[in-house]
Amino acid sequence: MEEPQITGLAFVLGPAKFGAVLIVMARFCELTGRGPRKGNVVWRSGKPKKKGGIGTHITAINRRRYLPNLQRVKAVIDGQVRYVRVSTRAIKKGLIVKPPKRNWQPAEAKA
């Protein structure tokens, strides 16, 4: 069996002649590579000195993950229209090309 080919944040599983499968990593933007970030939630108690207190004190620090704002949108990629998961930052920057709107109309009824 062939080794998977890694290309950016997606990798191709299997040979192309047998219909290779493209697997995309979850919670990552397919264009910019933005993914989850680590951070803290800091709990404080007390009244700040600016507001007349004796100062705040940290009572707890909890770990958390900050997830990117991913959206599933249609985009033109290599001449084909397909769905991609991209961050809103990539959409605002104009990194994706949205396909033209379809102007389909039903066939006229034959009289």
C-alpha cells in the first residue's frame, strides 16, 4: 500500500488510478491553515484599585481552546466548484473565488 501524500492540511489516501480520497483535517482552514489555539480563562475576585478597591486576585486558571470561525462555502478550485471549509478571515481577504450564481429556469410546459 502506498504512503499517503501530504499536501498542506489535506492528504491523499490511495493511488489516483483507484480513485484517491482527499482527507481534510478538521477545524483547520483549507487555505490559510488557521487552527485551534490554546489559551486560558482567568477567574478573578476582588474590586479593582481603579474603582476604589484593594486590587483583584486570581482565583482559578482554566485551560481552553480558541477555535477558528470556519464556514463551509462553495468555491471555484482548479476550475471546479466544490465545498471548502475556510475561515472568515480568508473570505474577507478575498482568498476564495465564489462560483457564479445559477440562473436556472424550469423547462416550459409543452402544450
